[in-house]
Amino acid sequence: MKILEEKIKSEGIVLGSDILKVDSFLNHQIDPFLMLQIGKVFAEKFKPNSISKVLTIESSGIAPALMTSLQLQVPMIFARKHESRTLSGNFFSASVYSYTKQTENQIAISKKFIGPKDRVLIIDDFLANGQAVQGLLDIISQAGAVAVGVGIVIEKRFQAGHNLILSKKLPLISLASIDRFENGQVIFCKKEVASHAN
Amino acid sequence: MKILEEKIKSEGIVLGSDILKVDSFLNHQIDPFLMLQIGKVFAEKFKPNSISKVLTIESSGIAPALMTSLQLQVPMIFARKHESRTLSGNFFSASVYSYTKQTENQIAISKKFIGPKDRVLIIDDFLANGQAVQGLLDIISQAGAVAVGVGIVIEKRFQAGHNLILSKKLPLISLASIDRFENGQVIFCKKEVASHAN
């Protein structure tokens, strides 16, 4: 997605060997027009898949997931994160390990909102090691629902998440695919949109 | 806002004397069309105020704030919550006490994204005791910016937040104003939209 890559080039800040800071438009300050465009692209790609729910995790996934759900005309659900809190039996839950923060969180979704009839699209802001997507897939499986695909705003292709999702035969759309960081610069993968939907 | 009140009546669950659960459309599962309508109403009400930024707190404020910012054509910023973590000097921060959870959180906004030229609209999903709004006002003041108004999706008029905001001479728009809970039912204030903007 051209405008996204340009935004990353002009505003993204590379920290160390594997962190990209995009807090000016994606995960602290938000550019609502860019989110709308992102939602339109995801919706167009996944429309043939008869999605019934869009799923993400608080907080940075909410903006792109909301715009996608608006375009697909279905509800969006964001999983809540709980630190070592006992959840009641009304929730599906899964563990998500964050390599960046080195913490283990429980994520949870109310059993009221996801069930065997659902065809679920996962949306998230970043794909690194794939732990968040893995946790959501775990919850989708507990609910007896079907995971239809994964839409990612920015993936770091050099980390494990990309191959983890492909190994599950899940369609993956990443709007910006980063091959590597080089001298503090972002080098994108050659294909503009890394589509594995077909 | 009629459709919001109807949604609260049909899907909201009253717990005890002061909790309203609306997790089917506002703060866990999200109805994107309702959020779009909410954004349109806030934008229309506050458009004359030359807003430059929309401000909220993660996570439940993000959806209504994003839709408002889309309509106003300005960026949205969500404050991040930190539990007793030391913040660097690059952030404005404030303390927010949650009566529901009985916890004190730090909220923080990067100094890069708010400054003396900004005219800020605060958006949040709920107004109860007003602690979250108070924290955001604190940050706006630290930044030397101007708070232009407050837009709330659901206010519990019987708690302290409503009068707290009015005491600061700030315009307050609440799309659903709850007068009280009675036998597990929601009783709204008589005026459909509690507008104090003029």
C-alpha cells in the first residue's frame, strides 16, 4: 500500500535492530484517513470470504479493525488484555507473550460474541512473532468459529509471525512488508502488497 | 441521540446501583455504524470550535474518538495507561483514579503530538466521576493547549463528572444522559441530548 509505505518512510523511526516506531499515525496519534483507506483495502480483499466478525486486540488494533468492520458491515470485537487476573467462565481466553515487553498477558473475549457460526477476520497493527495472532486463533478455535484470514498493517517479514500464519494455510494480507532495517532505514519487500489470499 | 438510547435500552445490562454494561456495542464488541453516527454528531456540534486534535484514553474511547476525528478531518491521539511505570521526559502524564477498579493509573501522551497551538476536543465512552477527563485536561494544560469541549457517549448524570466539567465552563455534549437506574432499568434524563455547548 503505497501511501502507507511513504508514511512509514517519512515518519517511522527505526530503533535498534527490530523496532519501528510509528506513533505519529498508527499507535498513539492516529491518522483517521489512513485508517479509512486501510479498512477499505482489507474489506475489498476479504469481502468474498463472508466475514461475520472482525477480531483484534486492544489497543493499537482497534483503529484499523474498526474501519475494516465498517466497510465489511459487520461487528468488530477487541480482545481485552488482563495481567494475571482470574477470568470468569464467561470468557474464552488465551496467553500472549510479548517479546518486546517480556510479559505474558491473558487476552479474553466474551463467549456472548463469538460462536460456531462465525467466520472471523483477524486484524492487527503489527505482525512480528505472531503471538497476538496465535492467541486470537486459539480463542477462535475454542469458540468453534472459523478463522478466515489475517490482515496486518505492518509486518516485519524477518520475524517468525509471517511464516507461522502461512504454515496454518491462512490467507495473510500485509499492507506494508518490511524486509529488514539497514542503517536506520526501512527496506520493504519487493512486492508492494504481500498477498497470500489466493 | 435516539438510536443510542434505544440500543442501551435493548442491549444494556444494569449491574448493581451504578454500573451499565454495554459490551455488545460500545466497549468490547463494537457496532461500527453506531460509532460512525456518533462521530458525525460530535463533529457537527464541535465543528465551529476549530478543533485541531481529538483526544481520548485507551481502549474504549478509541472507536468514538476515531470516528469523530475522521469527520473533523484532524488527527486523534489516545493516551496510554501505565501502571506505576516510570515515564521518560518525552511524555506529559497525569494520574487517573478508577473508582470501578479501585486502581490508580498514569496516563501519558507524547510531547511530540500536543502543544500550545492545539485546540483539543476530548471524547470518551463513559462519564462517571470525571477522573479520566480530569487527567486529560491536566495533560492539555501541561502542553499549553486549549481544551475546547468534551464529548461523551454515555454519561451517568447522577455521578460527579457532569458537574465537574460544567464547573470548568467547558462545553459538554453527552449523547445519552442517564438520570438513574430503577429496578434494573435505565431512566434517561428528559432532554434527549444534554447539550451545554451554547
